[in-house]
Amino acid sequence: MKRVTRFAPSPTGYLHVGHAYSASLAYRQAVESDGHFLLRIEDIDGTRCRSEFEQGIYEDLNWLGLKWEEPVRRQSEQFEDYAAILERLSEENLIYPCFCTRREIAEEIARSDSAPHGPDGPLYHGTCKQLSDSEREKLFQGNSPYALRLDMDKAMAVPGAQDLTFNELGKGQIACNPAKFGDIVLARKETPTSYHLAVTFDDALQGVNLVVRGQDLFEATHVQRLLQHLLQLPVPDYLHHGLVSDTKGRRLAKRDKGATIRSLREKGYTPEEVMKLAGFGKN
Ligand code: GLU
């Protein structure tokens, strides 16, 4: 099977050795199956993404010897696409506006003795689900900021949503449990998408049939599988790989300056040596 894979970094920092591993693993899956390797820039968060980091991504991947197909999809240029799929979910009554501020949500959670927790933290308590149409209208008119949340109960009531699975290479079918995420935010007034919505839509649009990414996003797949179901999108296979850690066994992060591909290059490392550091060649 020809694999269409992608590497989808957010330009919020320079790439590190863990990214080198992830990108190369996706690249190899594509090349070895005579498929396609795509690069996608996940830059929906305009406050954290910087063009110098985006340039750094191209430079570092080039230096590692990876070749991707053009044009590169930049999510910040696709907001109309995301607005259109949100509209579909809205027509099916699966999303609702939430006007609670982050502070109000935190206070509500602090007040409650048993706020349920999901993989991304405490779950939203659902206040805005109870708003009447006229209350909603008033808040919209008042120009209040809002988030659009998935109504998880309604989503799980869509036929088939309870029985979703995804294929993890080497492990087989994994049963999904997206309900544990609660009413996740799918968009905000000023940003018509969230990570989950954009990534799910883009993987389908770009024909990605194998999603290679770190184990830290394994839980996210449960939600993304649900969105695929709700939006009737094709379902790729998945390969969640282990994370590269530093010499003390801690997971690498973009703030670990010493482990960036760029700093290793400046210290005189070759691409082969960086790949070895990333873990290739050990197995
Ligand atoms: N953009 C995400 C990140 O930088 C990765 C998205 C994905 O691979 O699904 O962590």
C-alpha cells in the first residue's frame, strides 16, 4: 500500500531531535512504500507562531535530507475551509457557543468537589449548554467573546459513534473513548478552528492514509476519530511512536535549546549523527 504521510509541526520553536525522529519515520514510511510525504505548517495560533521558526523548519528538514511535496499547506491560510466544516457541525446541532471566560471556568471547577478530568485537564461543566436562544442572541449582540464547543453527548448519540476504532500499526484496532474529553473547544470567535478540527480535516483533505506522530498525541486520536465519523471523513491508519528523551530521561521540548537540530548543526554534527541521536540505527 502506498503510504501518504505527513509531518505537521507548529512553528512555535526550533525543531529538536524528537522532531527529526518523527519527520524521518513518516518520510521513510512514504518512501519505502513509493508513496508521498507531506509537510504541513500548523500555525493557527497567531500569538505563538513565528515566521523565523517556520523558516527554521524548512532549513532543518532540508539539512536532514527530507523531501516533501509542494505546496506546503499552511493552516493559517485555510480558515475558510475550517469555517465551512464548522458550519456542517452547526447544522447538525452538534456544537454550541460557550461564553464562559477561562477564569469563570476555573472558578467553577474550583467550586466543585468532583470536577471530572479528561486527558487535557478538567472537563467543562456545561453551563452554556443550558442557555436559551434569546440569551445566546443577547450575548452575541453584546459582542462577547465565545468558543464553539462540541456537544459530546449529542455527538456520542450519532449512530456508530459508540463503536469507533482506529488501526494502530503493529497493535491492531484500538477502541475509542472520545467521551472522556467532554465538550471540547472546536473553534473560537477570533480563530475559526482548533488543533483537533484542523488536523482531522487536513489529514482527510490531503489524503493522508498513515498518521505518524508521537505517543503524546495518542489520546487526541480518540477525539479526531470521532470528528472523522461526524464529518464522514476517511480514516487513516496511525503510528504513534515513542518520544525521544534527553540524557536524564526527560521528554524533549522545544525549550531545550541544546537539543535543537539547529544547535547540533552549529556544533558540527552531521545529519547522520543527529539521526543516530534521535534513535535511528539503534534498532
Ligand atoms: N502540530 C502538532 C504539534 O506540533 C502535531 C500535530 C499532529 O501530528 O497531529 O505537536
